[in-house]
Amino acid sequence: MERNILSRRNFLGLSMGVGAGVALAACGSSGPGTGSGGGSGAGAASYWFLTGAPGEGIRTNTVNRFNQANPNSKITATTFQNDAYKTKIKTAIGAGQAPTIIWGWGGGTLRSYVQAGQVEDLTSWFGENAAVKDRLFPSSFGAATIDGKIYAMPAETVQPIVLFYNKRAFEKIGAQPPTTWGDVMDLVPKFNAAKIAPFSLGGQSRWTNMMWLEFLFDRIGGSEVFQAVFDGQKDAWSHPAALQALTMTQDLIKADGFIKGFSSITADSNADQALLYTGKAAMMLHGTWTYGGMAADGGDFVSSGSLGYMNFPPVDGGKGDVSDTVGNPGQYYSISSKATAEQKETAKKFFKDAVLADAEVKEWVDAGAVPIVKGTESAFSASKDADFLKFVYNTSANAKTFAQSWDQALSPTAAEKLLDNIAQLFQLKISPQQWVTNMNGTIGQ
Amino acid sequence: MTTLAPPVQRRSSEQTSAGGRSGPVAWLALPAFLMFAAFGIIPLIGVLVLSFTQWDGIGDIHPAGFDSWTTVLKDPGLVHALWVTFLIMALSWAFQTPLSLLIGVYLATQNRYREILAVIYFVPLLLSSAALAITYKALLDPNFGLGAGLGIPLLQQDWLGRDNLALGVLVFVVSWQFIPFHSLIYQSGVRQIPTAMYEASEIDGAGRVRQFFSITLPQLKYTIITSSTLMVVGSLTFFDLIFVLTAGGPGDATRALALDMYKRGFQANLMGPASVIAVILVLVGLGLALLLRRLGGRDATESQMEGV
């Protein structure tokens, strides 16, 4: 009998520890329990998108306007927080429970949906509705196109990555913003001497570090360096420009170019922006989506004109075009191939009539963002952020190449390896040569 | 020796009732077993099957034989993750056990402020790991945290940005959270020790320290094993805290096995290799739990009350 007690206790003890591990591993098989799945058969189309101001409100308003105009074919919206959404949408699509309209980032993730046959081919629809296509930035279609076919409707705003700087910090040390990479390296010791970090960086988020490589690769070797990787050419990361860019990055780190403790700062908490607007750091390479946050949280930092911005400076002797930029060329709406014909019709009508209609365009501009619609410059002058909006519009519209962020352009598998290796590179744990070797191993994944 | 009746009686009553319970015991375990089967065994089988397949979580599942196993076993990342997991396990055990033992022993005594102190000690246990992680992350921020705010250079370290410091912070936060729980276990363990033993030793001239090492500690042998099992097996599955606090960083300095599994499965879309790691986690957990039981002696049910 004693033995019985023992085994029971043993059993419970083990099941507690092991059960937790298994439960974690089993998360992947749990689909959404709501009835908003694509196969519900009703005429109402479902639409999942992200929370967070200002996008959430604008997306909701667009849906509401569409529903008022189309009482018979409504769209039901469900919202998710960014990181939760990334896992949720993947699980839902894998379980055949995707919403009719899939909000996404295009690129590598979209490719994985396409390969699984989960999203509608919209090429012919865009052919029939040339007016819809022609009013959008042509650069926004790159990340929606997989093997020559369009699988998503580009939408919302363009978000290039730019070099922000704190004008007060530059006044303090009596320096000018950098015009070349050489200037950048010269500024580093000057700012450090004044106890100001040259660059703010939310290094724990990893993709923040990646932006540096994206620009340096481009400025040194031109846009074709990453294009070769994207096309899956063997040993494409071994380009000499890659080694040079990686070495220059590590040189900047060794020269204390980034804020102390950057590897434990996350971009999600906006601590990297806070470093810039509080004057603890002089410069920050970041997406234009941070502008709104700095305007809201930075006191009079933005309104007093202390925030400066510019495109990434050229590297002496580099081959890249100085107008090139990287970032998010847009957001992407796809239609689930598992949806009913009625739902698909509703979704297409939504794309045509409601997405980026004039009312939505105005809301984006008012929120300090540049929608991917041609000819919106005239709307900017009424905005209090007119200068910034014009800068973003011109940077995007004049870019010779607008590359998509690497982690979104590559497959999720290769992107994760990339981010891992970038984190190691920034920790100075691996050399540029090791980085190249590791990354060549991921080509084609 | 019948001076100390209550504990002895309790123990003997447990034995007699257990003796007459042989029939119903089996089916009383049925609800627990059903739950365990549904949420433990069946997913476990699913994970085992998935470990022999290739799946990105979206498309079709393709059988892949031992591909995932060879990929993972050849990956130096696995050895690193195992090492990190072991370090967290060993350090948090070594840090938590003595402290919770001492707090537990203290709480078991008849002290004036014991009740109030007990409540205060248990507060960390009520907080969620994610909330703790966010709080500590904010406090330890090198630019906006406690150190910078108070202007104390000693606190102004790059706590989560250096390999060893980040690991140390993790162990500290884990311990801070779970010491109350283990203290509770030790407290109840100490209360089971017959006071007759202490009285007898006092007559023999033993001091408090001698009593602690010669009576309390040996009597708590099984409590220590139980608490250690929970600590060791539990530390295998630390995920939320690490995920929020360091995300495995800096670099991969705190990438423990559970986090490695999540990253492979849900960020890199490699469900096959992630399942392999899940299976390894289960095996390591089972092995450790069995090992700890063995450490308790061949017959863990032998009485400690002999001669009492």
C-alpha cells in the first residue's frame, strides 16, 4: 500500500513538470475557437488586423464605412496585438480557419502562405481593375508579388527607415549632421566625450540591428547584393561588400557608437526613442513609424523642431545609390483561398471601394503617416507634420530601390537564423567571416 | 515515548486508512488520469510523431524520417541550450534551497511577527512571471532604470546585456519568485517533526545549530527531495520569464531549451526540429525526476520515526 502512495505521488510530480512542457509544445495545434473562421458559409467576410494607435482606429473606421455602404455583405473585424497576431494567424491558416481577409507584411511570410495554397491569386483581378493598381505606389507591389503573381493588395502606409537625430545634441557639441559614413565615425568620439551616446539602439529586438546592415550593404555594394540573397543564389552572402559592411558595423560597435546596454533595450517599449528625445543619444536609425510616438511622448521635442531626419548617408567609394531606402513598402491584405465565393466577392469589393479611399487616406495623413497612394502631397500642407510627411513621401517616391526589410522578405526560417546571427554579430561573438558562413548555410531555406 | 502524540497519531492514522483503501484508490485516480491523458499523453504522442516530419505550421505535414533529429542533434545550439538550461537549474537550485530552507524553518517557529512576515514573503508567488519580467526589465534598464534614477553607479550595470549578468539576473528573479513556494513546503515539513526530538536533544545539551543540523535537516530529507524535484523539473520549462526578460539574449546567452523550442517552432516555422527539442525536454525531465527519487535512497518509504 505504501508503494501505491509512492507511485501516485511520483506520477503527480512528474506530470506537473512534464505536462507544462508538453502543453507548451502543443500550442501549435490549437486553432481559434471563434466562429469567425473562413468556412462559416455566411456572406459576412471576416477580417483580422492589428491593434495599436493610430492604425487600429483607421482600419476600424474603414470597415465601418464599408459596412454602412454595404448592409448586405458585411465585414466582421477582429483585432490582435502585434506579436500575438503573428502566431495566431499562422496557426489559423495552418488549421484551415483563416479569416477571409488576412492582414500581413508581404514578402517571405506571404510566400509561405502561397506555397501552402492558402491565399487567392489576385493577378487577374488587378488586371480587370487597373484603376485600383495604378493609383498605388509601384514599389509597393514588390512584396505582394510571388513568382510573378500578385497575391495581396498593398495597403495603408509606406514606412521607410531613416536616420533621426536630435538637433539639440548636435548644437551642444557644435557639430553638423553626418553627410558620409566617415562623418559618422568622426562624430562618435565627439559625442562620447560629451557623455552623449552617438546612436540609440533597441538591440534586444534584433531587427533594429538589422536595419544597420540593410543600409550598409546597400550603400557599399548596391541593392543587388541582397537581391542575390533573395533570389537564392549560392553563397550570395559572400559578396565582398557584405564583409566590408559587417566589419564596419563591428568597428562602430567597438568605437562605442551605440548606447551602453543596447543589447538589453527593446524597441517594443519605445525606450530607444526615449533615449533620442531625452538627449541621452544623438542619433537613431529607425522606421518612420516612430515619429508619432516621439511627437506624443517627447514633450516639445518634435513640435519645437528639435527632431532632425535624413536618409542614410553614403559610404565613401560605395556603389549603392544614395536615394535607395529600405523599410515597409506597405502593408498587405490577402484573401484566404478557403473562404466562400461570396466572402471573396465581399473582400474584393472592400479592396476596391473602401481600402485607401479618400476618407482613409485623409485619416492616415492626419495621423502623420504617408499612405501608399500617388499624389497625396497636396493633402500634406494642411498637416502640422507637413515637412516630415513630405520628406517621407519624397524618400519613398524618389527611391531608386525601396527594399523590403530583410526579415520580412526572407522566409520565416531564414529570417530567424538571420536575426540570430545579427544578434551574435552585434555582441561581437562571431566575426564577419563566421557570419557570412553561417548565413550562406540558410540560403534556399 | 508517547509525550508527543499528535504527529505520531496522524501518521499512524494515514497508514491504517491507506491499508483499507486498496479497492477505491484505482478509480479515484481516474479523473486525474483522464486529464493527464488528454493534456499530457496525447499531445506528447503528437509531438513525437511531429518530430519525424517536416512541417512549417501552415502547409502539409511531410514525413521526414530522422531528418529533424539529425539536424537538431548536430546543431551546436542544442548543446548550448542544454548547458544554459543546466546552469539555470543548478544555480537556481543552489540559491533557492538554502534560503527557502532557512525561511521555512523560521516560519515554522512560534514567532510574534511570523504571520505578518509569512504574508509578505508570499507576495511574489502571487505575481505572474510575465509581469515580474516586465517590472525587473524596467528596474534594471541601464538608462532609465533604478540605478540611473537613483544615481547609484553600482546599480547602473548593463544587467541584461552581459552574458553572465543576464544569467545571474534570471536566476535571481526566478528565486525571488519561487522561494516563497518552497519555504511553504519546508515550513510544513518542519512542523511535522515531533517536538519530542528537540526536547530530548535539549536534555542532552544540544544547541540550536546542532539541533538544526542533527534533527531538522535529516528529518527534512524527503521534503528537500520533493522541493528539489519541483525546482529542477520546473526549471526545465522556464519560458515566459526568459522570453520577456531577455528573449534569450544577449546573443544566445540565456537561450534555454524551452525558449529554443519556441523559437524554432513558432518563429522559424520549423515544427519538426521544435518537436525534437520538446521530446528531449520530456526525456530530460523524466530522467531528472527519477534520478532525484533514487537519491532519496532505495526505499524512500522507510520510516524516519524509528525509535520515536
